[in-house]
Amino acid sequence: MLMRPALPTDHDALWSILEPTLRAGDTYALPRDIPRAAALAYWLAPAHETIVAERDGAVCGTYYLRANQAGGGDHVANCGYMTAPWATGRGVARAMAEDSFERARRRGFRAMQFNFVVSTNTRAVALWTALGFETVGRLPGAFRHPAAGDVDALVMFRRLD
């Protein structure tokens, strides 16, 4: 699997991944009806190093890497990950996570923190736990899930050094 920086020519492929995830409304705290331009602007924000995962020339996933906070918190990384619906269950998320850890280390980050992992996103929680993340906080009822109602959001943390 090839991991490379996202290019302007990737916008259609990125949208094909972002749109179904955001429209489902069950994993990201972004508006379900977010327009394409706003979603791409968020994902490709100047503070984000945005990466795409390619398999056999097709974009099958994407993630961004950024500092979790500014100033005294800028040694901790934060990421967001999405996998193409057709590539789910094929190791794409794990490969992107492992790539993000290495990129984060090269940039001098000493840890990674996920601020808002929806507790009902059991695949993500299981993957992050398997990759060494600990749940260090629970935000009761912080996410309004479209089917399950108010569910908890988790704060997950892992050292990189």
C-alpha cells in the first residue's frame, strides 16, 4: 500500500471517502449535510498534513496529521482517518495508523491523542486499543448518534517515543 501526500487531483477520490462517512453521521462530529467544499477544506486544512492510501492505483483511505494543540501541547499529534467503503476490513486503517505514527515521530511528536472517538465506533476503538492507545477519558453523552441517541465519546492516548 502506498502512502503519499494528498494532491489537488485527489479531491474527487477524497470526497468519495468523506461523503459517505460524514453523511452517515455516526463517527465524526461534523454536520451530516456538510457541503463538499467545506468538507474538503476541513480535511485539507493548512495545519493538516493530509495523506492518501493507494492500493493498485486507487485511493482507498485518507488521514490527516496535525498538532493536537498549540504551544505547550504541540508535542502531541492528532489524526483523523477514513477508509473507502469498498476497502473496509482490508487493513487500510491499520496501515494508515502505522504510517501516521512514523510520520508523527519524524516530525518530533512524542505522543498521539484522539479527542473524540465515538464509543459506538467499535471497530475504531478495537483498532486503537490493539495499537496501544489507552482510553484516558470518557465524555458521557457527548455525541448525538443518529440511531443510538446520545453516546459517549472517548479520549484516547498513546506515547510514540
